[in-house]
Amino acid sequence: MSQGASFLAQVEASFDRAAALTKHHPTLLGQIRQCNTVVQFSFPLRRDDGTLETIHAWRAEHSQHKLPTKGGIRYDVNVDAEETMALAALMTYKCAVVDVPFGGAKGGIAISRHKYSEGELERITRRYTFELVRKNYIGPGIDVPAPDFGTGPKEMAWIADTYAQIRSDDLNALGCVTGKPVQLGGIRGRTEATGRGVYFGVREACDVVEDMKALGLTPGLAGKRVVVQGLGNVGYHAAKFLEEGGAIIVGIAEREGALHNPKGLDLEKVVAHRKEKGTCLGFPGATDITQSLSALELDCDILVPAALERQLTAENAPKIKAKIIAEGANGPTTSEADAILQQRGVLVLPDLYLNAGGVTVSYFEWLKNLSHVRFGRMEKRFDEGFARGLLGGVERLTGKALGMKEKAELTHGADEIDLVNSGLEETMIGAYQGVRDTKVALGASVDLRTAAMVTAIDKVAVIYREMGIFP
Ligand code: NAD
């Protein structure tokens, strides 16, 4: 399958399209576009069977206009310098769109994690961290990694532990990485944050009556038919929250194949089936699709690519039936496919906005680590007492008493998870409105991706301008 220009070229083309709509100085635009620094290192791994192997790894810091820089670490055989730089650039723009005060970065190790034992993965992760420390590419005020494709809380725990061992005098050592298990300085709600953010973004888009009318859809998420590619962190949680929000999951695509049931698939049952059988195929009541990629062409309202980049190409874009593409993954749509989809009137909710929930909650985790206190700990009981007093006054004045359940709900003080989810919802709603307003101001021919990029460029540009570096 032809995938067109490289991922980096794709991100840069998207930047150039947006930059042409701004009035910033060309040198300033060049500064923002350029990846500031990228480091590559190779190190040996002794495998469990005694054989030796060389591991290749990268970390790119795209923009240090704000520090620390921030971005996930990916474990995948296709990782290379270019891909890492492309993903780091996306992080800069993503953080700007959702007002998270970080520069963009990304890391990667060229391995297929399934081919390594847990002990081997631990050795690889700890050595990678050691190299990052040695090269000054990690630290709570320098560069803060997070999970991405092929990594999760366990890898983040190994990174935090390795860093803390080396920098034992750093009081804020736990803030060197986010996405950690809650017991190790992580934050409640981080694991599901990207998928939850995808849900908030899709819900927001579906609530704009005129946009839905233009697509020939009714407003609201309820009843919308969804196909999801990837049942990993982002895909699973996006599907879960969309399902809870009233959407119907009609298709699920994984690496081994895809499932289709126009009447709806029960997500939890599919997950349990896959866990038991080692494949999603053969799920009762669903049709198997052996060519997984072709599931993207299924009849549906919303397609959520949440696995890999460059899945929607010039080849399959003309055959996509979804009216809304919700980019859970980074870079799932090539520039060629983007142009075709836009021409066909499909609404693409771009990655640099839609999957920013992860970095938003990572920001909350970093703040928690620096403040050394769990969110809600100081005010929860006080707020509950205040609300109880207020309710008591209302009851006395009205002469009516509320039921126990109602009272408990109204006087509940916010826990960490409540605050995280509320902060995430506020961020995703505010950012969608900001990007959509920019789109409206730029004119009907401008798509949401370009509008989001213009929003990001303006926000980064202002930093350099305020420093008096550029006119
Ligand atoms: P993950 O490793 O948890 O899940 C990826 C899933 O995709 C796995 O279930 C895998 O089996 C599946 N997959 C792999 N190849 C496939 C194929 N050819 N067809 C269908 N499914 C396939 O990774 P993740 O963290 O969910 O990341 C997925 C995407 O989301 C990546 O592009 C990543 O950069 C992006 N992203 C992740 C986060 C995050 O917080 N984890 C945040 C922003 C963006």
C-alpha cells in the first residue's frame, strides 16, 4: 500500500499550510518548524538466552520555547529519527492548542515489545533512561517522557526509579516522567485520559448543530455508529467512553483482523474474548474481517483510528464512509488522504487537538509531583462541610428535607479523579471552541487541522515575540 510522503514531511506540510495563513516573520516560522535537537544512541542488550543484541533508540526535543519539553516514548520496530522528530513536532503544537505549558518532545526504541521478556524490557528501559540522564535529556525541568505506543505505567515506573536512583538529591525526581502507576506518584485518571479526551472532543463536535447538519447527521453522540482501529490504551478507552456516551460500536479493527456487527458490539465482551482466545476473530454474532485495514471502510458515522500513523491514505480515503474521522492516533491520515477527505466534506478532528487528553492529564500529574500533595487533599473535607451547612440552611428555610442519596451527591467534595476529569473536560471543550473559532475566522475552505495548527503557531510565536527575538 502506498503511504505517500514520510510522516515528518506530512507534519511539515501541515505546518506550511497553516503558516501561510499567518503573518509571522518567515525566520520565526522557520524557528518554530525546526526540530531543535535530536539524540540517537545504541547500546547492547544481553538477552535471556545469553545472546547479544544492539538496541537503537532516540529522543527528539522539537521546541524548547517552554520547559520542560514533553512527549511519550514509543516501543515499535518502525521507530527511527524521522518518526521521532515528527511526533516531537506534533507534541509542540498539541501542547500549544490545549494550553499545556510544555515544549514538544518524543522518544522511541526500535523494538517490537512482544519479542522481549519482561526482564529484557526492564533492562532496555532502565538503560535508555540512564542514557537520557547522561545526556541531560530527562528531568522534571528539562524533558518529561510519558507512555506512547508499546509502553505503559510499568515502563514509566522503571524510568522514574532509574532517574531517582541516579539523581537522589532531586526532591522533584518523580516529576521526571508521567503516566506512572498511582502508587508511584502517578495520578488517577491518567491511564484513560487520552481516550476520555477523544470522547470529550467527539461529543463536542457532535453537539455543534450546524456542523452536523452540514454532514447530514443529527446533533448529539447518541446512536452514532462508530468503528475503532486499535484496542490499546487510546482505542479501548475512546470506545468505552463513546459507548457509555450512547454511541454504538459497530466495528473493531486489531492487528490480527477486524469484527463487524451493524447492531453493535459489546466492547467489554470483545476484550474478554480477545484475552481468552488470543484473537478478536470468532466473536459470537459478529462477522470476521481478515484484512483488518479494510474495516476502516465499513459503513459508520465516526471512524476512530487509534493504532498507528498513515492508516488513511490516497488509496482508501475515497472509500471511507464515515462522516467524522476522530484521530485518536498520531498522524493516522496522510496529507493526500486529508485532501481527499476534505474535498469529500468529511469532518476530520485532528490528532493535535483530539488526542491531547493524555498530555493534559500528564501536566496535572507533573503539577502534583512538584507540589507533593494529592489533588483534593486540602479542600475536600472543608468543601463538604461548607456544602452541608448551605444545604442545612436551605432545608431550614424551605422546611423540606432532602433524601440521604441526594444530600450525599450535593455535598460530595471533589476527589483527585473528579478534579482531573473536570480539568480534562474543561480543557477539551475550551480548546475545541478555540480551534473552531479560528476555523470560522479563516473561512469555510480551511479545515480543522489547519485551524488547530494556526492556533498552535500563534501561541508559540507570541513567546518568541515577547522575548523580543523576532519582530
Ligand atoms: P497501545 O500500544 O496501547 O495500543 C495500540 C494498539 O494498536 C494495540 O492494541 C495494537 O495491537 C494495535 N495495533 C497495532 N497494529 C495494528 C494494526 N495494523 N491494525 C489495528 N490495530 C493495530 O498504544 P496507544 O498508547 O493506544 O497509542 C496508539 C496511538 O495513539 C499512537 O499513535 C500514539 O502515538 C497515540 N497516542 C497515545 C497516547 C497515550 O496516552 N497513550 C496519547 C496521544 C496519542
